[in-house]
Amino acid sequence: MKVLVTGGAGFLGSHLVESLLDKGYDVLVFDDLSTGDIKNIQHTDAQIVIESIRNYDAVVSAMKKVDIVFHLAAVTSIIETNLNPYNAFEVNTLGTLNVLRAVVKCGVSKIIFFSSAAVYGDNPNIPINESAVLEPKSVYGLTKLDGEYITKIYSISPRLAEQIEIKDETISIPEIVGWNHDDKSNGVDYIILRAFNAYGPRQRMDSQYSAVIPKFINFVLKNRPITIFGDGTQTRDFIYASDVADASIFLAEKDVSGIFNLGNGNEITIYELATRIAGILGVSDNMQVEYKPPQEGDIYRSAADISKLKQIGFSPSVSLQEGLVKTINYFQ
Ligand SMILES: NC(=O)c1ccc[n+]([C@@H]2O[C@H](COP(=O)([O-])OP(=O)(O)OC[C@H]3O[C@@H](n4cnc5c(N)ncnc54)[C@H](O)[C@@H]3O)[C@@H](O)[C@H]2O)c1
């Protein structure tokens, strides 16, 4: 079976590519290498098209004879999307439109769209479930919400994507009103995966846009104080990269459509995270912390209710402690 992974040369994409190849899939990566790196997948048998999802014709041409699409390509830094919103909308929103139109045109049977917990914004109802109100606080979250709507609408009404003129028939899209109801679509099967904070090997460590775990590890390895934005009491739910890959393949293979949270289901404060990393690296007694004001678009608490995913048979298998040890070993 042939699968296309947009963003497959990135952090999560490369883990997904490895897992798909292990399971015997024929994998084609579509990536413009803007934040991804060919080195992330050069040890594998995956083929790669180096192109942007902004280029519709290139997306269509790569998607021929593809059975399943995993769509990860995106501008992924919250700060970067806030600083350069036009680029974020062009890639995350219009790029996703290109991917979904190509999915319909090429007769792909299932699309797995990587959305984000950022679509929830700062909702105090923690752990949060899939039917919560969606109120993104960042441009990134807004573009991911666009991607969710595009994925859902084009999957359930493929004629929209085909741009077929419908004369005597009204297109009815009742599911858009009942947004959180799951549909077994008449068109393309779809999964919207709302991933919480992922971490693991190959996540970028030294960019100004790096995520918190690689950043903290980098601070400690370089004997620098750990910088915490805010007072450290804000929380996150961390999910290990191989669990993200396994969950998305599980959902791709299962006869199901709909929206799924993906986290570990555990909330941890950023200060506690810093102490865990310092502990694993053996510097607990002289851990240095420097506090800075919260960043634009940051949310206070975040934790996933993953009961929906568990009900259909998937649970993450890597604990935070185990995942941190593996990640630190990789970076060391
Ligand atoms: N890492 C997380 O914690 C997390 C959490 C929730 C959701 N996600 C989502 O998972 C996906 C993967 O994220 P990641 O953390 O691996 O980030 P990443 O930046 O490592 O991966 C993104 C990939 O997309 C590629 N890309 C960017 N713009 C492109 C374009 N115009 N055309 C083609 N390729 C393009 C990049 O080169 C990169 O390889 C993203 O959609 C992200 O929003 C990630």
C-alpha cells in the first residue's frame, strides 16, 4: 500500500516514516525542507519529492496512486506564525487546501491531518475533550483550525473540491453544524489528530523556535540557566514521538473517521519538567532557572482527555520519564 507523508523530513514526520516502512508501507515523502532535513530520513527506503505544498500541481503529481495521505507539512512554530502570519496562512491554510483538493482528485481513500491542541486555546476545562469550544490564541492555532475545517468539509463533500457545478441540487453539509459529531463520510475517510506537545529524538534543539524539551536539555548540556517563560506553573501534556507515529498509523488502519486528541493524558508543570530533565542529567542540586515574561500566544494549562482514543483501542506506551531518558540519550 502506498502512502504520502507531507512534512515527512521533519521531526514527527521522520518517526512516522520509519514506523510506516517497518509495517511494510511504500512511503513517499513530500517536503520542501524548510524546517525538515533530508538527514532525518536518508537512512530509510522512503522516496522524497522536494517541493512545497503551495504548489498544487506538484502535490497532485506526487499523490497519484497513493492510498493514504498523512498531512504534516506546516509552519510549526507558534512564534514564527505570529511574526509572519501571511506565510503561515499560505502554507498551513492554503497548502492544506491544495492537499485536500488533491486527495479528492487522486481518489485517495483516507487522509490523516495533523492538527494541534492549539485549536483549543486557553480553555480551563482540563483535561480537555474533543467537543470543547475551539478558541485558538495564536495564528498557528487559527491556521490549524482552518486545516480542520478544510479537511472535514472536503472529505465529506468531495464535490466541493472537484469544483463541479451543481445546478438542481442544494449541497447540504449538516455535519458542519454538528461540528463535533463524527461522521463515517460518504467521500474520503478522514482523521483529524489534535496532538498535544510532542517530543523525542530529532526535534530541533538550538533554534529560537525550538520546543521546550529540547531547549531545556540544551540549556543544561551547555551549563546555562534554564529559561522559563512565565512563572513555571503553566502545564503541558507531553507525548513521545513514537506514540504519535503509532497512534496515527492505528487510526489510519482502523475503519473510523473523526477527531481525536493525542496526548499522554497527564499534566505536568514546566517547572517540574525542568527538574525532571535536570535530575536525569544529574544536576538537580545546582539547577539554575531564569524567568522571562510569558510569550505571545502561550496558554496556561494544557492536558488531553484521551478517552476517545483509548475506547477504540489505542493507548500511548511511553511514559514521560522513559521518553525523557531516550531523548536526552539521543541529544547527548
Ligand atoms: N511537535 C509537536 O509538538 C506538534 C504538536 C501538535 C501538532 N504538530 C503538528 O505535527 C506536524 C509535524 O510537526 P513537527 O513538530 O514534526 O514539525 P517540523 O517543523 O519538524 O515538521 C514540519 C515539516 O513540514 C515541512 N514543511 C514546512 N512547510 C512546507 C511546505 N510549504 N511544503 C512542504 N513541506 C513543508 C518542513 O520542512 C518539515 O519537514 C505539523 O503539522 C505540526 O503542526 C506537532
